[in-house]
Amino acid sequence: MSIENQHAETWKHLNKHLPEWLEESKKYTEDGNVAAYIPELASAPKDVLGICIMDAAGNTAKSGDHEYRFTLQSISKVFTLILALIDRGEEVVFSKVGMEPTGDDFNSMLKLELVEPGIPFNPLINAGAIAISSLIAGSSPDEQTNRILHFFREVADNGTLDINQDVHKSESDTAHRNRSLAYFLKDNGVLHHDVEDVLEVYFSHCSVEVGCADLARMALVLAHNGFDPIRNQRLIPRRFVQIAKTFMFTCGMYNASGEFAMNVGLPAKSGVSGGILTMVPGRYGIGVVGPALNNKGNSTAGVHLLGKLSQEFDWSLF
């Protein structure tokens, strides 16, 4: 069977069975809880589950609550990393953050003090993403944030993406741990800018509001190594996407990244709003939302659904 025919059969099977698979996974929302440490996220409906899968021609398979809007949260860290690499290059970026999983919670500061040289272990934990936020080019937090927003809009091919100001304020008002991390980074010489200026950029990119289709569109560009197959245009250097996808494999699902790699086998990044961005390299971009989280901070139903799809279509890269 040719690749084209194989894709057509997969797409037909996917569209036929996706709603029933989603309903099967939806019962796992009962096993999770919405994030409450950011008050604005605590009001999210627990039973939401939606998915969008996009192919290189822009065709989509959607099911469930795929139109539900949510903020990127930690998913944004993948794209700020890429933008920092574009702005500063690998040498500068990796003088500020490491390349290894931590084994600790995403907001832990433990290893900043215990392990030399006192830089965050990777750019996808909070301390690392705060450091990365300081590297985005711009003369002010507003200018940096505008560059990030422009980049997100470009990759998502959606000029209407914007910051959810209610979530932004809620994050800022309750960010005691993140402020502690930032001041520790400042004391360690990792941050050279004003702490509140850096955090303003960080809170802003975490608070960009999207839907499943936006995530799928952004993931599609990563699936094709920075090339947008729909617009026939390179948006990101291939090397920087390779770096980002490596971090997604090793660190993208918090402390469950190894488990996700074993059971799903795809590069992915989750956020505490319940979003998961993942992809089948060279083929599909996938966006999922399910605000009910497990104790690792990942969508309970979303992880189950992605595991089902990976098993059904043998998508695992391992």
C-alpha cells in the first residue's frame, strides 16, 4: 500500500472512531482535579475533553470539546525556548539553562541550590522557563511580550491569539514560588534583568489563550521540523526544533515524561490548564485539552486518549 493510500485509510479510520475513543477516555476525567493553585484555573469544568488532529494538507479530525478555550501555560515554554534560540543562539541559551531532566516537581528550587553551577536543569521547568524569558530580544517587557505573541501567532497561523488578562493577573497575584525562583536565579547571576520585568514576560506567555486547533497547528510545524507544510514556508530552523522536541521527550510531561514516552512514545508538552501538544513526526499535529489533572500535572483523560491513539495506529517512535 502506498503512503498516500495508507494515510487515507488511517484518516478514514480515525474520523470514524475518534468520537467513541474520546468518550471512552472521558471517564478518566473523574480521576483528576483541575489546577487550583492559580485561582482563575480552578473554575475550569472538570469533565471537558477535546482533541484536534491536523495533517499536512490542513485537514482536521476533531472530537469532544475541541472548541473549549484555555491558556497555554507550560506549553508556551517550548516556543519561547525556540524564540530564545533564534534570538541568542545555543551557546548563550545553554549557559543559562541545562539539558537534563530534574526528577523534581516543575516548580522546585531544590537543585538550584544543591547542584553546581546553580542554573536550571532544563528550559521546561519553571526556573528554566523564567531564565529563557529573560533572553527574548526586546528593550522592555512589553516589547519582549509582543515579539513572543507575534511568534505564537505566526506558528499557529492565527493572528487573533491574545493574552487572557484574568489568568495573567491571577498568576501574578499568586506567584510566590515563581518569584522565589526568580530571585534565586537573580542571586545566582542567571538573571540580569529586573525580576518583575522578567516575570511579567513569563506570566504573559503562559497566559496566551488557544484552542485545540491552535495547538494542532503549532504542533504540525514542529512535526515537520519547523516547516509549515500548509503555507509551504519554513518558520523555524530545523536544528532548533530538534532541540525543542528532544526536551519534549525527556521533560515535556513533567515527572511522568518517561512513563508517557513508554506508553505513548511521542514528543509532547503539557500545561496545567489541561492542554497537551504532541505530534506524529512528519505526519500530524495534535492538540488536546482536558483540565482534570493527575498528581503529576497532566490531563488524566488526555493522556489516556493519546495512549489509545498511539496504540491503535502504532504511532510510538520507540
